[in-house]
Amino acid sequence: MTRLASSNQLPFVKEAWINGQPAMIDCVDISGQVYTVSGGPLRVVRLEDEWYADVHDPGAVLDYFRAHNMLKPDIFTFWQRLPDIVSAHAFYREDDHIAAVPITTYEEWFNNSIKSRVRTSLRKADKDGLVVKRVPFDDAFVHGMTKLFNEEPLRQGMPFWHFGKDVDTVRRQFSRFLHRETMIAAYYRDEMVGFVMLGNAGSFGLTGQILSSIKHRDRSTNVALIAKAVEVCEQLGLKHLVYFHWTDNSLTEFKRRCGFEKTAVPRYYVPLTIKGQLALKIGAHRRLKAMVPQAMRPTLKRMREAWYSFRA
């Protein structure tokens, strides 16, 4: 592989949205790709749009940070995206797990990938008058999003990131990547009761923001949105639909019923400092949740949900 020249551009700060809130993050452009450096005790650098792009040359990134010490990252991490998931690098690697469903045709997904109860739910939703379609990112869509965001302060037992946002904030936050997104909305009696912003990641579709009305939870809105997303993926020639990470939470069974599979993709970690080396040895490079013993998670989750319900 031909080594790309490292960028001479100085680091810069830009606004990003983290956990639904605006934040300023450290960035640097290396060989035409923007990398972000997380704050905190362990500073991790990664490609800003790693769901949507591959790292062109990991070696060029390592060369840059070995020559420039201004941002002081401790670990460089990157992964391989679908469909190229056979390990191709000699760096330290761990499996990252995403939720993915192969897409050939909508009929194949409907007849063979999903559970029978999902097929029943889709037929019932259609019979009850739920309409799901592609829509533009216009005022009506943004107002519908905002109404759904402000329906309840808690979602899945957690404070909802977007609760309390006004129309202008929602428009500003969610209009940043319209060049790669397809808007899909669900309507019941002309009321928008759910939506998904389907991202085009080149070889697969990605369920970005997906949300449905709690008031209409009996209408299988999320299932119908996934079904439409599968249909759009087929139309765009995308070979997989990805529902972000495969995690042990209340969404796991929903993903499984809708045909998503636990899919391992290689993620690499390269220490850049002594702190980074130590973090890899003790497992501190993983998210805090991943370090909690599996047996303790259900109890801690119930305690967390009870606490947030009490505060609400």
C-alpha cells in the first residue's frame, strides 16, 4: 500500500452532538479525513465518520501522531466495516458486535428473515391504516420530530436526550447530514407517529435516529419503519441494514425478531502512549458498561430505571 502523506494542518475544534447535546471536540485532518480525540482520563482518537467511511491508511495516522504531540491521544482505534470484515491488519484486535441483516429483496426478508409475529404485526399495521413512506426533510417533518421528542422525558427507563428541544434546535441538529440520509415517516390518521432517518453508508443502510410515539405503541410502528427501511435498502442497492451495535438491552429481542443478527467486525486498538499501553492491558479502553460483569447488569439496570423514574 502506498503511504499517504500526513497532513500538516494544525488541530482544530468543532461543534459535535454528544448524547444529544452540543459539545466542542478536538479534531485534526489527516490525509483528507477528519479524526476526533475524546476528552477524559483516556484520550482516544478515531475517524469522525467511522460508520460511513473506512480509514484510508492507518499507518499515516500513526505517523502523524508520532510526529505531532499537540492533541496527546493515548490510543488510536479503527475498525473494518461491512462487508469487508475479515481481519486485514496486524494490530491488536477485538471483535466489535453490530446488529445487521442481509438484504437481497424485501420479499426474502419478509418471508425468511423475520419472525412470524413480526409478519403478523406488519399485516395488522397495514390493515389498521398505518402509512409508512419516504418524505422530505421539511417543516412538517421537523415539527413531527419535535412533537415525538417531547412526548415523554424518559425512554427505555433513561432520560431522553432530545426531550425539551424546540423546532429550531431539532432542525439544526438533524439537517447536518441530509446528503446521505433518507427520511421515512409513519402516519396514523394523518398524524406523524414515528420516523427513521436512514443513512447510506455506501455498502449498507444505517438506522440513524428512529423513534415512534409511545401513545401509539400498539400500532407496531417501529416494525413498520424497519420494513420500509429494508425496502429502501433494496432500492438503493445496499446489501445490509445495520441497527448500530448489538447490545444487551431491551432492543435486542426486537432486533432479533426483525431479522438482525449479531455480527462480529474487527476493531483495532493501537497504543500511542504508556498510558494507552496500560489501558489496553487492564481493559480500560472499553466503555465502562463493557467492564461491568454480565451478572450484575440486570440489577444495576433496574436500580437505574427506578432512580430515573423517581426523579421524573
